[in-house]
Amino acid sequence: MRRAAYTLTLLAAMLVLSAAAMAECSPCNTCAPVPCQPTCQPACAPTCQPTCPPPCATTCCPSCQEAVPAYVGAGPAGGLTCLNSTNFDRGYVTSMYTQHAVTAAVASMGAQRVSDPRIRSLSMKIANEQVDMNNKLNAWYSKVGGGPLVADQTRVSCATAALCGLDQCSFDRIYAATMVELLRQSSAAAFLGATRSTSPDLRYQARMVDRISANEIAAFRAWQPSVSVYPQTPACPG
């Protein structure tokens, strides 16, 4: 109950922030997407350019705010629709384990780098939730005789590498769009888990994932319009 109250309070604050930001927005003239070339190397520590970037320009381009880098992929739902009743549960668990691992890794970067302290707090909450969800999946898999689950590290590395080296304005915008998409993918897959799994435990957890993801998507969407209207880019560390 406390977690739900926290999420609702945060969402209300984000909606107020969103309304104020939209009031400051100027008409959209041009909108150039931020280039993104993931290297797929192991996760790198967030770094800042020696010279701080200029303040973020005010823009209301929905396509900029909504653009999701290609590395995010399509998520697990598509593959799950091809599974039958005999192999669905194991397929669901293994694919969701990677999905949670990717989301946790990206959220951890946001908890360190995003400019809004409320979104940093939300990001840390999400990262911890994803780890807890994976612990539950591992426990279920062990009960049915499976070995320890292993996430697809290529996908995890691509997701984190693509967010490395961005200036603050670009990071905030791309991070928000990435988290919305990852949570949407989790929600879509969880809906299938809640309706198709033969395990009561998996169905229950899937319903929780679906509900939590929807609340967190709403919080990020409420924040997105304000991403590009901060008065200045935070100073580089050190």
C-alpha cells in the first residue's frame, strides 16, 4: 500500500510539472533527432564532456520526446504469442528475466544521471523492483527444476552503451523515451503472462508487473514535456 501511495503521489507531482512545462513551450519549428550509435560494449560508467553543453533549447516537438533508439528492440511479447501451453511458462520466465535485467540496468543509469531528483528517485525504485521481480522468477524456475536464469547480456550492454556519452539534455529526453518503451514492453508481455500462464504464481506476478508498469509509464509521460525546458544544463562534475 505504501508503494502504491508513493507512486500516486509522484504521478500527481509529475502532472503538475508537466502542465507548467507545456505552458512555457514555444512553437515547434524543427526537430532533429539525436544521433545514437550503440557500441554494444560492456556497460560504461557515465561520463561528462570536458566542456559543458549549452543550455537545453525550449522545444515542444513530440517526435523528439517520443523517439526511441533502435537498440531497444521489440520486447518479448511477440515471441510469447508463438508459444503453446506446454512451453509458455518457461518461455515467459526466461524472456521476462532479460526484460527486467535490461530495464533495471537502464533505470540504474537514470538514477545516477537524470537531472530531475524526482525522476532519479523513481528510477532507483524501478531498478530495485526489476531486481526483485527477477529474484521471484528465479525462485519459480528453480521450483520446476530449471537452473539459474541468465539474462541476454548483449541486449543489456547495447541498452546501456547507447545512453553513455550523451549531454544532459539528450540523456534526459532519450532516457525518458527508452524507459516508457521498456515499461510498455514489460506491460504487453505481462498481460500475456497473466492470461496464458498455467502457474498461479506467475499469473499473480504478471498482473503486478502490468499494473506497476502502467503507473510508472504515466509518471514518465507526465515528465517528458518538461525535459527540454530546464533553465540550464546541470554543471559537469569535477
